[in-house]
Amino acid sequence: MLKPSIAQKRADFRALHQSGCFVLPNPWDLGSASILATLGFKALATTSSGHAWSCARADGYSSREQVLEHMRQLVEASHLPINADFESGFADTPQAVAESVRLAVETGVAGLSIEDGTGDARTPIRSLPEALERIHAARESIDTCGGDTLLVARAENFFVGLPDLDDTLRRLKAYADAGADCLYAPGIRTREQIQAVVNAVAPKPVNVLIGWPSELSVQDLADIGVRRISVGGALARAAWGGFLQAARLLAEQGRFDGLTTTPSGSELNTLFGQPPEL
């Protein structure tokens, strides 16, 4: 099968946001991306945390160059559209955000997110005027670079421990007006919170993060009006969970029963021996 062009992947990705609801799982390396591509998903998204852990780094400690290279590898390997967790743009000023976004677009990603968090626990959220300048800069950079890369704007209130729904809605509406194509408030959990976000920015699509056990199903979220669902670092945490359990049993108790639920080598060789198109 011929791999679609970057333009085609971006067009396909935009089309997914027009109606219905799709799951956007988050691989952390080429192997996990390959497996997810065999399961029928229509697009994939990077995870800053999952990728950082795979490189023996804590989330938030990857450089722009490291993240861009990871994005480039996934885009080049995969026939699926890739959405990038581009954190806060790896930049302090709107001008630098624009340059970072230009570099991100050049990797061939079909979408990228810019968040309004600072990474500083003392002042974890940027002021709305500053955050808006950065979204405007990202929008202008995408428009100037050409290509139909999707711009996702994230309001980080709930994610950084400031669960102010009114401020979250105010920010998301402002980001939508500033040119964001898709809106995202990681950390909201209840049906009422999700419905409020969907209503506030309609008709623009909303991404919801489900990174924990939830009573809501994909169908529930679709019924609310959510367009796409991501899981962030949850799949990576699940993989690390199995690894840690087996390794700790071996190190602390000399037991091998943590290895019993792992796939066999032949199963993995079958999956990867003749790799399908990612």
C-alpha cells in the first residue's frame, strides 16, 4: 500500500473532526505506533510523557530538538495522520512560538497542540492576554507555512490543579476566536464539565482526555458531542505498570510469576516480523 502524502494525511485528519467521534490513542515509540495501527485506529497522537519516559527522562524535560525528531520519526514511519503534543511550544515569546510551530509543521504532523501552562508551579497558567498572543502566533505561523495542519489549543487549568471551569470556558472560547481549530481542556472528568466545554466552543470540535478509569464510554462521549478522545500517557503507564510489577517481583521476592501475562516472543515476532504499514 502506498503511503499517503502529507497533504492527504492532513486532509484525512481534518475530515475526522467534521462529524462523529474518534479515538486518538497515544503511542510513545515506533513499536507502540505499529501495534496501534493494526487495531483500526484512524490517527495517532504523540504523548510528551510517554516519549520522555521511554528516553529515561521525566515529562517536561525533553528539548525541542528531541521532540521534533520524535515527531519526524513517527510521521515518516506511519501511513496514519499524527497529532503532536507540542507542549507550550518550547518558547518564551510569541515570536519564538511561531518559529517552533514552523519547525513542527515541517515534520509533517497533521495537527499540533499549544498549551497555556508555564511549567512553573508558582504561576502555572499564563495570563489570558499572553496565552492569546501565543495562539495567534501559532495560527499565523501555520497559515504562512502552508499546509492544513490542525491547531489545537489547550486550557490547562484542571491539569495543573486550578479547577476553575468558568475560566477554562473563557479561555477556550477566546482560543477558538483566535483561530484554534480544536479545543482541549485536559483534566475535566464529569459529564457536566465536558458538556459545558462542548457547548461553549460549538461548532468547533473538542478533544477529551481519558487518562484514568472512567465511567464514561466512547459512546457516552460521542453522545455529549465530543469529536475526539485521547489517552495521553495512559497506555505508556499501562506498559510500564506491567514491566514494574514483573521486575519488582523478580528483584524483591525472586519470583517469576510477573512474567506469566506477557505476550510470547513468537506473538511479538509475528506482529513485528512483517510489519504492516504503521
